[in-house]
Amino acid sequence: MKTALRAVSGIQWVCASLLTIGVAAGSFSLQQLSAPHRPAPHGLNSAAEEEEEEEEEKRRDRPDLALAQDAAFTRDPATGTVPRERLLVAHEQIEQMLDERASRRAIGGSLSAANWTEKGPSNIGGRVRSILIDPADASGNTVWAASVGGGLWKSTNAMATTPTWTRVNDLFGNLAITTLAVDPGNSDIMYFGTGEGFGNADAIRGLGIWKSTDHGVTWAQLASTSNSSFYYVNKIVVDGAGRIYAANTNGGLRRSTDGGATWTAVLFTTTSVGDVDINPSTGAVYAASGPGTTGQGIFRSPSGDAGTFTNLNTLPGNGLPPSGTTTRVEVALAPSAPDQMYAMFCSGGGGTPAITRNTLYGIYRSADGGNTWQALPKPNDADTGIPDADFTRTQAWYDLEIAVSPTDPGTVFVGGVDIFKTSNGTTATAANVTWRQVTHWYGGFGFQNIHADQHAITFLPGSGAIAFFGNDGGVARTANASAITPTLTHINSGLNVTQFYSVAAHPTDYSYFLAGAQDNGTQQFRSTSGTTTRDINGGDGAFCFIDEDQPQYQFATYVFSNIYRTSTGGAETQFPETVFESNTGSFINPMEYDSKANVLYFSYGSTTLGRIIRATGPIGNATTGPAQSTITLPSGSGTVTHVAVSPNVDNRVYVGTNTGRVIRIDNANGTATATTIYNYGSSVSISGVAVERSAVTPDPDQHILVTIANYGATSVQQTTNGGTSWASAEGNLPDMPVRWVIFDPTGGKRAMVATELGVWSTDDLTAASVVWQVSNTNLANVRVDMLRVRKADRMVVAATHGRGVFTSNVFIVNPLPVELTSFTGQPTEAGVALRWQTASEHGSRSFEVERAAEGQAFQVVGSKPAAGTSSTARTYNFLDETVGTGKYAYRLHQLDQDGSASYSPVVTVTMTASATPLLTSAFPNPFSDQLTLQLREPVRGDIVTTLTNVQGSVVYRARQQSVGRQVPLAMPATLAAGSYLLTVQAEGQKATRRVVRR
């Protein structure tokens, strides 16, 4: 067992190194790297130990393989890298959209109005890399936690029996927060750094450092850190003079003496620095090398100035590991005696005898500020399934943490996969230092259950009893840290930073979901437990399914093709039935379940799709077991990255691949035929295929959307003829990964996509240039991996990778009752002439016309009957004859037959003493390169002309003066074809016309 696990450890480092140095993520195959297989246990003393060992193997999580897969999935095919810095542009676009939206109401039926409800889990945390106990609250109740996927969180009752957490902000420019710091001279000044730099950098790249000057109420990005030197900020510390030190992967150690306005490299410029600490008594600065950097170690400077750092393993008789033998180093100073120091080293694979790379090289102590060191014994984990003397489980590059009690320099906690403690770290003879195991990652071997992979250990200042621990399962706390064996408990209530890959909704129990989570198994949401969930499959949770016709059949998957089932509705503690166990396919393996045919399709290797025809009854019966087979795809198809089942044609399946192809498989549960219907032309990953639900004959699968996950690629493509021809539907979507796509279940004109920054939607896929809007109300700027729609009530459920599960009723409460294509108002001699057009209506009853004089409230001035249900374009006119002079605003209050209602955008009209319009005409209409305004008479001063698209956004603005009644306007070549509202303002008057660009 130990030998087999050591063999896997090299794979972990390969993946981590490739990601850290930015090597083309698509240049290697995950299948070639092999899998964390389950070797047959041996040397076990009892059946109970064998069962525990098998359960351990099932539960092992592999963050390196998950992150390597995602890097290959999203890399820019032109550069081979994952350029997350491009998300800055996307964030700016989101801000602009939200600003525009704040000034107007969304058109009734718009998917951009989607409102999301957080479903949890409220009891399952996620990866926490840093914990800050607020120095302004001596009680220890105020605690800040940094999640690498879910942003910044805060508890104000952290010492309560059941503390609760609230999110500080879901809309930061980056949610991959890795380190927290406070100015010791002014606790109102706080900092957080972003970007994981510990071997999984490309998974969640950062965007610099944020600063708060009002004690964490508001935060702003330091512009000086918006560059590659600060993509991965591993640790921030602030000294007593307010100088800020930032340890960065690929950016060295940098210091700011002006509050973060400017920075200077004081140790290295591109070499990785993983840790930095300051001796509060002497001011000495200690910096330690980060992962992937062999041959460095610990550096010390008396002042922190550039050119003054000394590598401590060059000092005579230093006792540290020889140069070239270690990589990542973690350092801790004893607060009560800062010259007493401890350090943990990750092996670089060197030394005599050589120590396996990425295992724990050793733990050392110094009593003289780092001049000399002594090696301490290594903790001995009781777990029989790990290498000897390596409680980091070959993941020292990933989880390595050490902290010293504020009141006792001999009390030290260390964290790898599990947590250990020594109470005699300062004993005279180093060999006599003893370690006691405190936790085990699934509660095995008689130890308390605290989640695996420790990243942060923080004591309450001045207290040797209270400490907090951050790991891949959130936050844990102890109130008796000074005890021989402290008691730890998870305190994750409300800390919803869970990283989900998938979700499935129960067809009839509206509070029941399954969701597969990184490091946290497959979580089961039930109506009886609210937002509290339970793990029903263990390990990394991947895709999951609930049969839509027979929901007693439910599926959960571990990594690769390890598939498990319940046939009793999920009442068991663990899904008991093994459907298939194979380490084929991708780590988080794409698959889909056909509830009508009872067939599960999954990626099975290069150019191969796996197929399992569901058995009825318990799978353990050999005569009713599932029938497993494969479907061979066309040569060159590559590995399957997405699977979709046609909603219209029985036994038709679509697969997307990592060579940019979409393949239609007919008769998929029999003698299958495979046809390539789309080929991007380069090696990109197809992330989604959606087929409009339709009854068109002879083949209803005509309207199909395809999404692509890679940066630098055209991310949305559509066909309306079954794949004969394709066109871009990307429109204004920023350059970011798009991970999933769904149609509006009531029609093919609207769609939603899951992206790296939440959910986006469009109300018109037929537009010449599709316009997408961010649809994130109450949802974070977080990666969303999957969207599902429940057939019964059209509810949408989103699996986010960092903020849990959310649902929206946008298709229910906003079912596009009226598709409003234009709404205009025109002053005339008889009054204000209003005109609006609809492309379709669904259950509409009437339009109430509301008017508001300048500075006054809206009032109803008339109404028009609506068309009820119609799929043809309709035009409505209304003349408001009751106006005088002045400025008026108009809107439509659209009422539905079911009692629901929505508002149109507002149009404004200015009536002057002369009712003759300022603008008599605009020609030609439709126009192409030039549009000419025909004015009532020449005007003095500026003429301001704007064009507003049907979504209400101003796309053209010009300011000029006239020399006559005709004013020519040169139209930009980039202006899309379509209908626009032309507005002309001059001499305090305004006129509007509807114009069309050819």
C-alpha cells in the first residue's frame, strides 16, 4: 500500500509544477498520468482495518489532478497558459452593466432579472488558507477567514458554541483570497492577497492585493499590484512601522513603505517566496522559499532592505538541510520568545540518503534567531496507508503549516493532512521532542475527525488555549489548545465556500438535491435538514444524477469512472450499490444520464464513450447487474469533455471533446452511429451542448448551442439547421471560460450560460450580434460549473465552485410574457404619440400606460388590451392628449392573465409651446453608412444625437452644430444591424424616431 501511494506522489508534483511554471496545460494527458488507484490492502490485522483502509482509498482527494484537468480545460490554445488576468476586463464590463441597469428597469421577461437563492450547504466549508483574529476584539469573537474560491468571510461570535459566518463581499474582482494581514499600529488598516501559489496556481490565479482603511467595511484593489508579480500572493505581513511585506510565487519578496502605493523587490524578483515573518523584538525579517523553488531555504535580514538578506544555511554550523534538498519552507516564531523558531521543509528529492520529493523533509528548531538549528523527530501518523514519517501524505507542496503558542514557546502545532502537537518543543535534547496526533482526516484510528489538508493555524493573541485551524473543510477551533490532546470542532455554520462540480435536482421533492464537491464528496440536500447537508459518497464528488421518472434511482460518482447508486431514494448513509469501478476517463469525469432509456453515458478514454444500461433492482444480483459497453467515436475525436442527451429524439446523445468537436450519436443505446456535426478547428474543450426542446419534424434537433471553455476561443456557437452551418453567438461575452449552457425551457430565443464569473443570459439569440447580460443578483462573481432545469417547475439550479448551490425561479416568475422589441414616444400637435411593438406574447392581458411629469410620481393615463398568447409581431399605439408643455416620462405596466406584471423601460418626451416636432424625418431608413437628420428649422448651439439599442444601451453619441436644416451623421462601421431609437436634442427640445441599420 505504501509503495503504491508513493508511486502516485510523483504525479502530484508533475501536475503542480506544470501549473506553477505556466507550461502549456494541454501538453500532457491526465490519463497518461494514471490515477490514485485502490491497491489491494495487505498486511492488515483485521477485517475492520481492511474495511477502513478501503474507505480511506475511496475518500482520498487529489487537488492536483482536479486542477491540472481544469488548466487543460481552460487554457488559451494560442499560448498554452491560463490567463486569468483577462477577467479584469470582464469585471469592468460587469460594473458597467450594473451601472446601466441601476438607471433603468429591465424589460419584462428578461433573464437578466434572475434572482438567486442560496441553498447551502451551511455546514460544509471549503478551502481556507488564512485566518485573522481581529486585534480590535480582545474576546476573540471577531474572526476573518479567507477562502480561495469563496472570498472573504467574517464571524462576530466565533467563541460561541455554534459560531456563524457572513460573507463580506461576493463581488470582489477576485475571490481567491489566500492571506490576511492587519497593520499592528492601526487595526482599521487591513490587507488581503489573492492567488494560490502553492502548486495549484493556474486553478485560481489572483489579481493582486486589496486594502481596507475602515476596518474591513470597504475594500479596494491596490493598483500597484495589478500585475504578474502579484498573481500569487502567498503571505502578507505588516511591521510596527506600517511597512508591508508580500511573499509571492514568481514575484519574490516585495515591500511597500507607502501603504501599498509602490513596491520594491527586496529579495528576488521572480523566484518563489512562500512565507515571511517578522521578529517583533528585533525587527528582523525572515523569508522562506515557496513550492517549486529548489535550493533556497530561509533568508534573514536585520532591516528588510534589499541586499541585506542572508541564506541561513550558509552560516557556519547552521544545522539546516543542505542547499538543493528542499523546496517549500514554513517558518514560525514563538510570540513570547521570538528568537525561538521552528521551520518545516518540503523535500525537493535530494539529499543523502535522498528523501522522496514532496514528502516532509523535516522539522527544525532554533533558539538563537536562526543562527543554528536542530532537527526534530518527525510526527508518526497512525494511518497505515501513508509513507513512513510523512504526515503530509506526499503533499508537503500543498498543505504545510506550523504555529507556536503565544504563551509557551515549547507548544507547537503542525499541520499536513492531519494535525499534530508537541508540548516539549524546547526540551534540551532535540531527539526527545515528542509529537502527539490530534486529528485524522476522516476520523479513523480513534482520532477526532477534522477535515484533511491544513493551511492555517492561528492563536488568539495572548492566549495559549484558543486557536483556529483553516483547512480544505473550512474552519475548526479549539478552546483547550494547551491540553495534552486538545479538542477540535469544525465551526462552519454559514461558511458556504464549497466547491461543487455538479448538481442534480429531484423531480418531485423540491428541496432535494445531490451535488458533487471537491474534497467534500457528494452532498445530499433534503427538506428535513434545510441548508444542512450530508456526504453520501465520500472523496472528491463528481457528477451525480437523479432519475426523472423513477427518482428512487440516484447516482453518485467518485473520480474517474467510479460510479455508485441507490435504488431506495437516498435514505442510506452511503450509496450502497457499485455500478462500475474504473480509473478511466478524466479525473472529474463528464457524463450524462438518460432517464427515459435508463442509460448512463460517460467519458471512457480517447475516442471512446462508456455506456451503462441501468439494471433494475439491487445491482448486487449478477442476473440484474448493469450492462456495460463502449461506443467508438470517429478517429481524432480526442477525449470526451461533455455529454448531453437530446430532449427530442430518443437514444440520441451529443458529446463534445477536447479537440473542439461535437459528435451526434444516434441509436446510442444500441448499434450506435456517430457523426461529427461541429469542428472548432483547433484543440479546445467543448464544455456544453444544449438542444432546444422542439416538435419540428422530421428532425427536431435543429437549434443547438455549443459552449467552449478555453480562454481566447469563441465561447458560444449556435446552429439552427442541426449542424449544417454554425455562427458565433458570443456577442459581447468577455474572454472567460464558459462551462455550461441551457435554453429557456419554454422556447429557443433565450439562454443562460455558466461562466467563470457567475451566470450570464441573453434574451435574443436571433439578434445579429447577441447581447449577453450578467444575471448574478444575489449570486457571487464566482465560477459556476453547471446549470440544471427541473422539468416540473422550470426552476434553475446552479453548482458554483466556491459558493455552494443556488436556485432561481427566473423561468417561472419571468417567463417572457411579452417580448417587447421597441417603445417610443413622439411629441405631436395633438399630444404625445406612444408606440410599442412586441415579437411575441404569453398570457398577456393588458398594457397600462403610466406617465410622470418632471419631479412627479407615475400615474395611469390609459390602457390597451394585449394579445393574450401570440407568436406574431404586434404593434400598439396610444395618444396622450392630456399633456401641456414640459418634460414627461412614460412607461408600460404590462399585466398578465395570471396576475403577474412587469414594467418596460422608461421613455421621456419634451413638449414645447410649439408642438411641431424638432425632427421632421431621418433618412434613409433603413440606413447604412450615413443617416441624415431633417430638422424643422436650423437651430443654434449644439445638436446631441444618440442611438439606443433595444436593450436600452446607448451605442452611438454625437455632438455637432447645424448650418441648415439637414444634419448628416457618419455611422460607425462597428454598429450592428438592427433596430435603434434615434434621439435628437437641441435648444431644450427632444425628438425621437425609430431607425434601422441594414
